[in-house]
Amino acid sequence: LEWGDGKPPASVSASDIMSHVRAAIVDLHGDSGMGCVTPSLSVRFHDVFTNVCILRVDREFAQVLRTSVAVVTLITQFPVRMRVMHMAGSMRKCKRIAIAVMDAHLASVVRGFDEGPIPSLRESENAREKHRLAIASLQATQL
């Protein structure tokens, strides 16, 4: 998820994401598309700090989901752009990719703190702790 102002809103939940994705599916593919996707569509993981969201759908409806997330521009009145980072055949592979994306996010955040006018060890450590918690949450999630 890429938020319009660059900062994720703390008030956005997985159910908010799901409702906007469902609305996009109905807009693009109609009721028949929604009927096909609904039984398997779910948000398996969502982390506000790293902006990672894992959506699951049956393999035969992956393109329906992929085209639908591309048109989601608002989630609860916050501008957003949803990018598909990877389409995995298994949730285990999806976890590996998500961890790599989270690691890259941490590196960019810490680099931003280090390159600032006054390097902030406290902010850097806070970011590392949020990253650690996000990874632990992903590891504990039954995908």
C-alpha cells in the first residue's frame, strides 16, 4: 500500500481494505465476478508500519483480484495506491516475499533517519522494534 501523503493512517483496518477491494471487484467484474471471488477472498495479513497487505484468492481468480486492486484509489477517505508486489503459488512463498519487502522498508526508514540533520538513534530503534513486531505477527499468522 502506498498512501497519498506517504504516511499510513493508523485507523485503516483489514476490513476497510476488504470492503474497498470488494467494491472494486463489483465495479469492474460485476456480480458474477464478485460471486466467483467471494468464497476465497480474504485479507490474510495487514501491517500499518510496513504498508504490507496480503490478500488471498483462489488461483483461477487471481487476475480478477489483480485488476481490481489496481483501481482502488481511496480507503476510508485516505488516498492510496495498491501495488501487487508478487503473486505466489503458495502462502509460504508469499510469507518469504513479504518479509523481504518488510526488510527493504526497514532499511529505507533507518537510512532516512541516519541521513537526517540529526541522526536519531531513538527513532531508528523504534522503527526496528516495529519491524520486529510486524515480522513476528506475520510469522504467527496462519496464512
